[in-house]
Amino acid sequence: MKPKLGLVAPYSDLVSLTCELAREFNKNIFVKEGDLSEGVRLAGKMEESGVEVIISRGGTALVIENQVTIPVVEIRVTGFDILRALFEARKAGKKVGIIGFRNIIYGSESLGEILGAKLVCIPINSEKEVVGKLLLARKQEVDIVVGDNIVVSKAKEHNIRSVLIESGKEAILMAIEEAERVALVKRRESERTQQFKTILDSSSEGIISVNSEGMITVFNPKAEETTGRRFEEVKGRNISEIVPEIKIKPVLKEKESVLGDLEKIKDLYVVIDCIPILVKNEVVGAVATIQPLADLQSTEQKARKKLYMKGHVAKYTFADIIENSKIMRETAAKALKFASTSSTILITGETGTGKERFVQSIHNASQQRTGPFVAINCSTLPESLLESELFGYEEGAFTGAKRGGKPGLFELAHRGTIFLDEIAELPLVLQARLLRVIQEREVMRIGGEKLIPVMVRIIAATNRDIGKLVKQGRFRQDLYYRLNVLHLHISPLRERKEDIMVLTDYFCRNFTNSSKYKRLMASSEVIKVLSSYQWPGNIRELSNLVERICVLTKGLRVSQQAFINLISEELGKENILEFPSTKVALEGTLEEMERQIIERMIESEGRSKSDIAKRLGISRTTLWKKIKELSN
């Protein structure tokens, strides 16, 4: 779209010339005639109608420029324009006076020498001076005066001969083309300004800019909201008076950025970043951003809700914990108490005992239940990758880092729970970083300088003896104490055999709709077989066994004894008890297996009843009873 231009012509011939050029060169220009004060009035009307640039000449251009807010382009009075007027005036007399504003007559003295005329230059600064300067010219015995439109019109009123300095077509066309360029530049600047303003107004951060002296030049709406001050009242004032919490001195004096500064403004915790504006390594100002901590957390929380689509959600509750033993009821009751707090929990127990199900149940019963649940196994990733997963990284932190960086799991778990499984496998280097996160509730991304506050419940789990690892120097003692604020131990299945049948029934219902499995599994013989087994793989192993039995017997008519034999056979395939001198396969009836195991153990242990009882995981009294029963 062509720029919308306006031209205020001090004399009529300029109007006709401009209209002629506009038609010839297809220019979008509105032309009005008016000199000085009348020209100012017309220019004001043009500005109101949307004209982008005004063109005028001489003194009229000068006075218009002081009265409008849009750019004014002057039709330059060239040496040829003045020369033409002087040549015409030279015909009427030898002594010629040139009267006008300085932008018209500057440098005219040398033209008199060219024409061989005596030239008197008389400058004026305003319209009011014109008559006085004309009378001064008459007093100096000037034969004729040369000047702009106002000079010529006043000269006629006082019977003084005069010649108008007229602009040629080339000067008018040059002014029009310059005005078009100015209009296009103004448009681009206006677009950038509006873009900048939109960014400032829509920013979720308060943005304050200052000059090299610390005086406020920018103060966006969010800054107004956060500080309770209006831009109109703080503009041009020192930032230290308005927002003393912003550490501006080291930024302006030492060119040092201040990042991640946590401050309190009007009972509101905020995170402040302040960086210098450098031009050729010289500080010309600074920009500070202020983000309320609550807004930062709210924004993060919205982002974290998307994690539910990525599986960062706990699906189990305490209702999903299958138990029939006193020890598990007590464990579940203890875990429910833990859920009512935000303290760190350490859960211990053998592999397959159901630690993660307890972790998810605690999360879903806690105040963090509306937040994300993020789990990671510390033993599955190499140290370098594990660090970036836990703490995140900034763009360019290392080769292959994503553009824009990546938040770590602690950030993703904000206002929720992070579950650190197999915590004992965490490398010592990362143990130190984890300790700081637990203590300070802040994380710093790899390659970053900014501390990010996190509100997260930490639950760790392990199947290792961490106390022993501490003594060996393989686990930090201070981290162990930080994790072990609340301790929950999940007993192995062999210590709660009352749970075996309810778990078996639960798995049968999950794997098949047939009722025959429930009937077969409920027999006393099956219960004896399952209860006599030590279950080193705990619940996970029991689940796998039930699923395998269901698959192997699907569609078959199986007798009770065949079913028992199948279970014994499947247990025997994967679980061979190894002793110093022999192996015992778990097959046959329960009595036969017990007899075989005890006889082999007595042979291998040299009849030491204490060692045999210890190896079998039973008391000496229980061992004596079994030997007596087997003897009968």
C-alpha cells in the first residue's frame, strides 16, 4: 500500500506543480495551499485524517514541524531556485535584498558575486519579523527584495518590489520521494514498536528497562501489577527508589548479570533476572524481569498437566494392595499415615514385594495427588544420562542437547511426587546433587546458572542394605539420613504366607474368567505346595507362576492331583535349591519334598541342627518337629 502523503504549499504555483507531478508519477498525495499559521492549521487536519508524512517549504515547513507529531519533509530551496529569482531581480535593480528564514537564504551571499549584483541577506526567525525586515531593507536603499511567499505578500502591502523564490519540479519530486521513504521507515518502526509493545503487554513477567543512569524507561503492565506502581509515576525515576529489590548497581557498574534472585516485593515472592544492555562493550542500560513465584509455579503446573498424557500418573491406591496378613495390614496403615505428610520416605524390601504399588498408593492418598507422579529407576541409565534426566539441561549444554533445553524429572514432578527406584545404585557424584535438591528444594539444569525452585515429595526405594553400603563408602551417610526420614519396610512373601492365597485368587481373576482355577487353587494340597515354597521373587514370581499355569491348562480338563503336580513341576523348573554338595528338585508331594530337603541338608551340613535351621530359615524347634514327623 502506497504511503499517504500531504503537501502544504505556501503559494498557488506550488500547488499546481505538485498536482502535475502527482498525476505524472502516480503519487498518493493530498495538496493544500496555506502559508505559516494557515499552513499549521491545514497540517493538523491532515494528521487527523491519517496522513503519514507532511511536505512543505521554507518557513512554513519549520513552523509545521514544531506543531505536529508526524514527520515533516522540507522541499529544499536549491541554489538554482535562488539563482533564478536573483537573476530576475537583477533586471530591476543593482542592490538586491534577500529576506527569509535561514533554511531558505543560507549561503546566498556567494550567488551575488556570480551575478555581479550587490546582495544584502536579511534573515528572519518568525512571521512577525517580516514587515520590520522589509522596512530595514528599504532603509538600506535596496532596489528589490527576493524571498518566500510571506515576504513577497508583505512587500506588496508596502509597495516594495519583490520576486518569489519558486521551487522547480525536480526539488518537489525529490521531496515527495524522500517523504515516501520516511513513511515506509516510519511504518516499519511502528510495526516493530507495536510488536515490542505487544510482547511487553502480554508478557507473564514484569519487564523494567533503565538507561545507564538507572532511570526507568520501560515498565510493562505486569511490572505495574507486581509492584503496585504505574508507569506514568515511575518514568524517569531511579529504579533503586521504585524497586530496591532489584540489584541494579553490579549490573550497570560491573556488567554482571544477576539471575534467579529470589526476593520479596509487597509480601509476594518473586524471581528476578537482571542483565546489562551492552553496545560496543559499553553499558547503555539494563533490563530486569520480575516473575512472581506463584505465577511461575502455576505456569509450570499447567505444563505438568500435559504429563498425564505421557503416563506420569499413579494408578494404584491402597484399595489395590492385596493382603490377608497382620503384618501387611500394619504396613498399609503405616503407609497411610505417611501419606498425610510431605516428608521424604525410604521404602525397603526385596525385589517383587510391591514397593512401587505402595509408592503410588501413598501419592494418591497425599496432598500431592493432583500433581504429577514421576518415576525413574536409578539403575537403568548411565551416569551422564541419568544426570540430565533428573536435573534437566539448557540449550547447548552438551553435544546433542535439544534446542531450548529440557526440564528434568524434578521439575516435571513439581507439586507432585518423584519416585527414585533402586536409589542405592545412584552414583556418588549424583548423590551429592540429590542431597542439595532435598535440602534446598532447588534444582539447577546442566549448563544453567538459574536455580529453579521445586515443591516435590520424594520417595525412594531399594532392595539393598543401604546401611551396609554406607559403611563400605558406597552411599553417602548424609543422603541416607535425608532419605530415611520416614521408613517403610515391605516384608517378603515368605514371611506373610497368609497373603499367598488371596494374591493367587487375585491373579487368577486377572488372567482368566474360568472359575475352575479358583477351585483348584483353593485345595489344601495346593496351599501346602505354595506355602512351603520360599518365593525368592516374591509377588512378582507368584504372579508369573499363576499366569503360566493358566496358559498351560487353558482348555484342558485337569484333575486336582495333576494340577498339583504341574505347579510342583513349574516351581521345580525355575527354582533349584543349591547346596554345597547336591541339588534338590522341588517336585512330588509336600511331605516328599520336605523329607528330601532335610535329609540332604543333614548330609551336607554334618548334622549341625543350628546350621540346618539357619539355612532353611526356620527355628531349631521347628526343625526338630519336622525331623520327628518325618521319622514317623
